[in-house]
Amino acid sequence: MKKINPIIILLSSALILAIGYIIFSNIGAKTGVDLLDKKLFNDVSVDCSDIEEGLLQSKLVVRVKNMTNQTLQGVSIKVVAYDKNGKEIKTKNRSLDEVLSPKSTVVRYVNVPKRTKECRCTILSTTTNY
């Protein structure tokens, strides 16, 4: 019986894992979004460029916009706050409890530390209201 080189086994395993990762990330298994919602995911935007400074903490104005012709629900976002040096100081995940009508915008406020100078927001998930 012929002995198999361990390097070939290692490289083959790495290739299989890489292909599996690419397939799962493209169909949304990583974020829990199904294939239909992955298409809609690109039609939902979030803007968090406005920061209202308060006495003890600041409030971040978060605008989530549904640009589709479908009703969406279960939208969740991730907010990351940065200080003046660009260092991450706070991360929050927030779910929007209400339904987003077609072509609508929802505005919510998220409390962030007073020293926040910049924020970045991303959509984590959304569900189509079938």
C-alpha cells in the first residue's frame, strides 16, 4: 500500500475548508440571513453620521432606510463608536422592533460615550415579512 504525503492531506483539507467558507458566506449562513433575504440585505441602508452631544453622554442618530418594495422586519444593526484618535470605545447591537414599510425610513437614537467623535453602523440581519 502506498503512503500518502501528510502535506498533500493538509493542503487538501485547507482547500476544502476554504471552499466551504466561501460557499457559506455567499449564501448567508454566517449571518443567519437566508438566500432571498441576502438579496434584500443590499437594499437596506443605515446612516449614523449625526451625533448629538449631551451633558453626560452623546446620542447617535441612526437612520435605517428600506429601499425595497417589500415590508421588512427583524432588522438589527451594529453600532461602533470611535474616539478622536480612531480607537474603538463602544460596540452595541440594536434590534428594531417595528416593521419597515416599503420605501420607508426609521430613526432611532443610541446612547454612546461622550468622547465619541465618529461612528460606523452596519446591518446585521433583516427578515422579509412574507
